[in-house]
Amino acid sequence: MAIPQSLAPSSSSAAREARPMLRRASPSRVAATGAGATGEPARRLVAAFDPAIPLASAVTPPSGWYTDPEFLRLELDRVFLRGWQAVGHIGQVKNPNDFFTGRLGNVEFVICLDANGKLRAFHNVCRHHASLLACGSGQKTCFQCPYHGWTYGLDGNLLKATRISGIKNFNKNDFGLVPIKVAIWGPFVLARFDDFSEDTVDDVVEDEWLGSASELLSRNGIDTSLHHLCRREYIIQCNWKVFCDNYLDGGYHVPYAHGALASGLQLQSYETLTYERVSVQRCGSAPAEQEDIDRLGTKATYAFVYPNFMINRYGPWMDTNLAVPLDATRCKVVFDYFLDESLLVFILLSVHTYIQHVCSCIVSQQHNMISIGTLLW
Ligand code: FES
């Protein structure tokens, strides 16, 4: 097995020259790879838009906002890699050693719950030659790099660097995984890619992520008692903002795109409440529907959290939509569905009863077949 050139013990001066790959990377260097430099054309696109224009005179942003890769780079740099971002839900890191991975722009990240129950997040990049470290989600007691086997604890410490003996001035403590700030609000896991301090105070997160809308969202039942049912992911051939624009058009498309839904709403009552980083949409339901359909009317909360996270809370249900940019003209939308625990028991019982019914039908069918077989024989 070849020893990586950067690590090969050697007495030759040429080999010594070849080693500086073990330079210690500062967190800011790693984070900067998420966006890269953005060019003048993207900045010109922004400058051409005047946010001070009164709403009645506003026009759609230039098409370059939705198609230009440079513009997306600028958004990653200025929007996504600054401030808190929703990256998952607490059901993904429920037990010690649970982990999940993700990607935002060029930043690969891994979130895990260490053996002591502490939530942690790291750049998912090996400190040797930058291989991707973990894939997907699941349970691990350590992260072993698939390239040359360096092994890290779930606390990010480098536990083992393979065949490293003989390398001078190598200190394992200098090569732990680069941390990312992580926090929880309600059932959501949040990450912050522009802040490298380890500890986070929860009420600071609440204020920084949701501002003055946090109280309203808590009051409307966006909490941890809901059970995560399932996840669906869709790749959509459009810029990530197209999905968000559709969500935020204040019901403009509803009468035409969702005729059946529109018939259950009092669209003239549609209102949008705006906060610093959140907007909440509400609409009264038609009188005949008021008691029946939890998804409609003032009983439902549709909240958009800047820049790309949507929370829909209605009756015993909640679903969330996360629009993740993949490139300028494609995004991945992640739908997570949650249900009130009490209803979950009801559904499980119904499923159990249904399965019992199906099983008894199968058994009786088999019995009939055996009886017929006996008669024939
Ligand atoms: S890239 Fe070499 S051990 Fe990870």
C-alpha cells in the first residue's frame, strides 16, 4: 500500500519539500470554500434593483437573479453562509451516535449526537487530503475516512492517523474536524456556517433565527411533541427562489392553480404578517368548511423563515419544506411530515387492525385452498 506522499517518512530533502500538505487549516479558510469570490456582474445585478421602490411600482427582479451562476454564488456567500439555516430535524439525532450529512453550496457538513448526548456539527471533510468523511445518515461511534483511514471521534477529535509515525512535529490535536455552530429550536436542527464559537445559548438562537415571530410560532404549536413521520425529496428544475416565490405570492395563484382549495377559502381575507425574518400567511375559511378542515382558515399557520424554510402547521399535522439550491437553475426541496403523538397511536392501531384483517383473510384463503385440495385429492 502506497504511503501518501505528503506523509511518507523520508530523509530526502525532496520528500521533505513535498510534505507541506499537512498545514493546519484555519476554520475561516475552510468556510470560505463554500462561496468563492463573486464577480462584478452579479453585484451589478443587485445594484440594479432598488428595494426602496414603493410596492405599487415594484417589478419582478431581473431574470439573472434566477439563472446566473454568479448570482447564486453571491447568494451563497451573502445569504446562506451567514446566519442560522435549517438543516434537519431532531428525529435525525435522537440517540447518541446518530448522525446525518448534508450540503449547502460547496459546504459539506455532518451533524451528530456524541456519546454524551451533545449535539455537534463539523465540516464533513477529512483533514488529511480532504476526502468526504461520512455519507448519508445512521449511527457511528467514530468517523473513519474511506481514503486512508484517519479516524475521528464524534467530538471531532482525531483519534488515529494511520502510518504517521516518523512524521516530525505532527500533533493529532491540530487536526480535529473543523466545527460548525449548531443549535436546536423546537423540532428543528439549525447550523451556522459563519460563526466558529462552540457554545450557543438557546434564546439567542430563537432571537437570531426567528426574531419577534418566535412567540407566535411557539403559540401555534410548532414544538417538539410532534412525531416525524416521513421525508420526501424532489429535484425541481428551477432556481430555489421560484419555489419560495410561489409560496410567498399571498394566495395570488390559488384561485387558478388550486381551484378546489380556493372553494374552501375566503380569499378576500387573505393576509400576510411580516416580521424581521419571517412572514406568516393566513386566510379565513368558507363557513361550511370552518369546523371540518384543519388545513384551512385561521387554525392553520403558514410561516416562511428567511431565506428558504417553510413551516405549515394545521390540525394534528405539520409539514416543512426546505428549498436547497443545487445550482442556478435547480433546487432540491425536502418535505418533512410530522404528526401529533396521540393521532400516531390511532394510526398505528388502525394499521395494526388492518394488517390483522388482511392476515386473517390470507389464512382463511389458505384454509379454503387446503380444503379444496383435500376434496380434490
Ligand atoms: S484523505 Fe487521507 S485519511 Fe482522509
